[in-house]
Amino acid sequence: MPLRTAGLDVDMRPESTPIPRAELLTAVSGAAALVSLMSDRVDAELLDAAGPRLRVVANFAVGHDNIDVTECTRRGVVVTNTPDVLTGATAEHAFALLLAVARRLREGDQLVRSGDWAGWEPTQLLGRQVSGSVLGIVGLGRIGAAVAARARAFGMEVLYHNRRPAPELERATGARMASFAELLSNSDFVSLHCPLTPATHHLVDADALALMKPTAVLVNTARGAIVDEAALITALSTGALWGAGLDVFEHEPRLTPGLAELPNVVLAPHTGSATEAARDAMARLCAEAVVTELGGGLPPTTVTG
């Protein structure tokens, strides 16, 4: 859908579903700017298809594991993302998943809708206590810190694991740094907020899951491939892990066989930032990045490789 705005000719795809690869490679030819979704792989093939006019890739996401930033930088193509504006929305979503799993809301909803509910029982759908428990946050960045702040309101003790200490965030949130193994072993809830990199691919594997309490809950609103989904299914189905709340998936949008059938998992369709306010702000940041770069400026949300 061609249109003209801010002095630029814009070709906008009306569908919100991921663009097929062949269509993307054709559409990007000769473009000066690309606003990409996290489902769009921006690599050497795509940069070749775009040609030398391409100057900026504005990613409609905070994470940019779908983009070869190093290759873009080598070719002089600026990469931007959308930090800050979705922090609150994603932190709320992570906590919503945590609470939903802890209090078995999915199972309760299904029971009431089924017509089989016979009324209140003293031992019906007993869940995990959130207040007074220990929350482990893997990746105390913007979103991780926002989750930690919400955890304080629930009276939770917060552990975190980072590549480097975050003393300012420790003071702001009351979180205490721990090794990855210590965090897994001592947490009642573990929430993932690290980026997907070669180092974090399958960070939560069978060995990591074995360190977690059998009464613990895993929450992932970061990237699906941080978790070995097959190992997670085994842990959940054997009772080695109590529950999980997942907004992202290893082979998204496909699920690893067996995951959907588990009663102790709450699944969301990658809606961590899905509020009107957050998505509007993300779109605005992408548009501003394109206009700034093509106007000769440096977008403030530039990602470096």
C-alpha cells in the first residue's frame, strides 16, 4: 500500500501477519529504510536484495536477534530498536503469567466453563503462594528491573543474575545478585529477561531445570530459544517442575509437541508488549528513527554491533 508522509514515499503492507520471505526480498529492493518486525530476518541476503540505498533498519521490537547488526554496520546501515516504551507493558505481562500459573487460573477457568464445577472445596486447585516467596530474575535490565519493582509490592525477595553487577538497580529494587546456579536453586519463581544470543541459547536446559525446586515456576517473556522446550516439557510432565508461563516459544509460532497438552502451563501468543499505548509508542519510535536517519541525524535508539 503506497502512501506519502513526512516527505517520504512509504510502501506499507496492510496485513499484520509476518511477511513471506520471498515477498520481503522483493519489497525491500531499492528501499532507503526498512521497518522490520521481529519475525523478519535481516541478514546478508536481505541486505543484498535491498541494495546500496538502504540506510536504516528500524526494528519494531527491543530485541534485535533477528538482525545481523554486525553485517548492517559493515555496510553502513543503521539499526534501531524500541527500548523503554514497552518496559511497563512487558513487566506487567510477565507478572500476569506468574500469577496465573501460581494460582492455577487456566485450570480454574476451564473447570468453571466445563459445567462440571460442583462448588467450593477446601483442597480444590491449591496453588503456590506468591507473597513472601523468592523471585529469580535472569537479566536485570529495563524490563527485569520493572518486574523486580512489582515483586517488591508483593513482598517477594528478589535474586538476579547478570553478566555484570547492577548496583544502581540493586538499590532501586532491593534485588541481590546471585550466580545462575544459586538463583535457580533458591527461587520459587524464575523470570527470564535476557536477550537471545549464542551464549543464552538453551540457557535453561535439562541441567538448569534440574537445579530448580520441584515446586518452582518458570516464566519466559524474553525469547523462546532461551529455553530448551523439549527439556521443559519433560520437567513439567514428570513433576520435576511445578509450572510455567510462556509468552514466547522456541519454534514460534509452532509449539514443541506435548506442550499444549500440559495442564500446568499458561501459554500466551507473544503479547508481552500488546497494549495500545506500548504499540503506538513503538511505531512512533520506528518512524522517528527513519525520519531522523534519512534527514541526516543519528536516531537516539541506534543499536551497535
